[in-house]
Amino acid sequence: MTKKLWFQAGVGILLALLIIHFFIDIKGLFAPIGIILRTIFLPLLVGGVLFYLTEPVQRYLEKRNFPRWASILSVFVLIIGVFWGLSAMIGPMITKQVNSFTDNLPQITEDVQDNVSYWLDRRDELPEFVENAIDNARERVNEIALNLGGGMVNFITGFFQTIFMLVLAPFFLVYMLKDHERFIPFVSQFFKGDKKTFVIRTLEEVNRTISNYVQGQMLVSIFVGIMLLIGYLIIGLEYALILAIFGLFMNLIPFIGPWISVIPALLIALIQDPKLVIGVGIIMLVAQQVESNFITPNIMGKTLDIHPLTVITVILAAGNIAGFVGVLLGVPLYAVGKTIVKNFYKERKEIRKAATSDVAEE
């Protein structure tokens, strides 16, 4: 029985749970390590994303006989050029729309309050579940208003801390571009024979999975952002550029991100002209259909091969565990874990097949 796969898997799960329970009991000892990890997490994440986006450029340049230092310098020049070009092209438009939104914010707030008051005055005419929903929303708004001052202070403090940490991202990027080829040999040197081959193959597939996800998701998000911008401009929606950029970044969250991005667009449309709500809904549906049926299959293909229901489950679970960071990183971490498990299963099948063939020969 001890040789059965289900028994060994069960023992492995129990050992993993015991180890996790042990670490939870002594988590106070690891508090300094947690502080260090939280400090470097954001710059490491940004540096890693930039690495996977720019590594193909570096590889292309080095195939053209660029030395390593010249390829790294070229990558940084390219990054600076892209940011400068974007700021020059869309910076003034973003500034104009932000200033316009700020100027119109009192009127927008007043319109929202008028709509809320309208429905509150007529809540007795509404179904009971709608009335309860309005009461709950009203209580939540009051709580948010009471906590707004402290929230603003925390937001400002967190904003400056984030800016400070992002300054470290280029340093991580430099060393990733410089030494990324040494990582797999460094890890695999602690193994011998077939185990070393297995570790190298697994790490290479994990690296390929992360690379395909980051590059594919970024390209898909850019295409979705462009489609939203064109659609919003066609129907004449105000703050179209800001809303499209928001949609671009929200699309980085698989499956549910695009639906989150449409909420502010619907609110702006409702305030500007209720008829535009229909236009925004149509634009979102068209963008989603084009993205799901044409863009994503051609850019990302079946690289991750994750069922949509699994994506939703992972996002919900990761969000409850780690908040927004979990929502953002849940799917790629799941994809990495899936790749590792598949390689372990494949390696085990090869070992069993080899053992069976040896017994048959004897």
C-alpha cells in the first residue's frame, strides 16, 4: 500500500500541513524576514515584469553581437524612450481630463447625491430586497465617509512609500538582465544525474510559463485598452482616455478585471447621459468577445490551459488570502504550481516505466 500514488500523495499533504502549522506557531521568529520580504516585494515584482517584457529585446540584440553591457544599456534607453514618448503623446490629454474631472467633481457628486435621494424617497415603492440593499449601501457609505480622513492619510503615506520602493526596481532589473542565465545552473548544481536533469527541465518550463503569461497578458491588455478608447471616443464619453487606461490595467486581472473596469465608465455615462450606458455596455461586450475569441487565443494560445472556472476560483481564494496582490498574482502562481506538479507527475511516470521495464527484462 505504501507504494500507491494516493498513499504517498496523502502523506505528502499531511507533512506539508504539519510544516505549515509548525511555521504558524513560531511565526513571530520570522517577523524580521517578513518585513524584509514586504520591503523588496514591490520593486522585485516590477523589476521582474520589466525583465520578462524586455528580455526578448536583449536576446535579439545579443544575437546581433551586442555585448551584455550594451544590450542592458539599450534596454534602459528603450524603456526611458517609451515612457517619455507616452508622456509626451498622452500626458497632456491625461492632465487635461484629470483637471476637468477635478473641476467637475462637485457637480458629479451632486448628481450622484440627487440620484441617491431620488431612490431613497421612493424606496417604499421598490421590492423589499432592493430596499434592504439600499439601506445596506447607505450604511456602508456612512462608514466610508467616517473613515475617509484616516484613509486619505494612509493613502498618502502608502503612495510615497510605494514611490520610494519603485526607485529600487531598476536595480533589480539590471541584475536580472545581467545574471538571469546563471539562476538555473546555480540551483541545479546541488543535484546530480537524473534529478539534475529534472530540476533544469522544470525550472526552464516555469520560466517559460511566467514569460508567456507576462508578455501575453500585457499585449492583450494593450489591445483591450485601445479598443475601449476607440469605443469611448466614438460614443463621446467624457474622460475616455483615463477610463481606457484604467481598463488596460484592470485587464491584467484575468477574467474579472475587464468587468471591474466597466464600473467607472458606467457611472460616468449615467451622469453624462443615461443613454450612453447602453453604448458603454455594447463596447464592453464587443471588446470582451474580440479579446476572448481572437486576441487571447492568438497571442497566448493554450499556454496556461486553465479552465475559466478554475481562474475564478483561484482569484476568489487568492483575493481572500492576500487581497489585491493575491487577485493580481493568483493565476500566474497557480500556473507555475501546475507546471511543477505536471513535471513531478511526468518524472514519476518515467521512473515507474523504467522500473517496470527493468523487472520485465529480468
